[in-house]
Amino acid sequence: MKLSWTEGLDGDQKKDIQSSFKSATVIRNRLAEMCESKIKTSLSPNKAQYDSPNWTYKKADEIGYRRALEEIIGLLKES
């Protein structure tokens, strides 16, 4: 579990978060799978994108979306 889950919390709150995190293994794994699936589908190459004058902005958005999903996956993992 990443430290950011319990950063700034007192002892009881930390224990509650840690307990909830451990008991939600199935749902965390499923959510991580869903995020990984979204990464795969969002990055499917599409040559028509390059016909748009805004393709650089679309690509930057795609990269940011992927980075955000990867961060979420990292938060969902056990360590």
C-alpha cells in the first residue's frame, strides 16, 4: 500500500484505511484490470488522427490520460 493513502491521517484513521485497503483486494484488482483495459483501448493506433490539425493536442491528451490511469493502478496495487 502506498504511503499516500495514509499521509496526514492520525493513528485510528490510518488503521481504518489500511484495514479497508486489505479487505478490498478483489475490487482493487478488478478496478486495476479495468484501467489497464482502458489504456489498451485508448492507445489503439488510428492513422486518421494525423489528418486532424489538432493531432498533437489529441496525442498529448492521450498520453496524460494514460499517465493518470497508470498512477491509479499504482495506488491500487499492494506495494
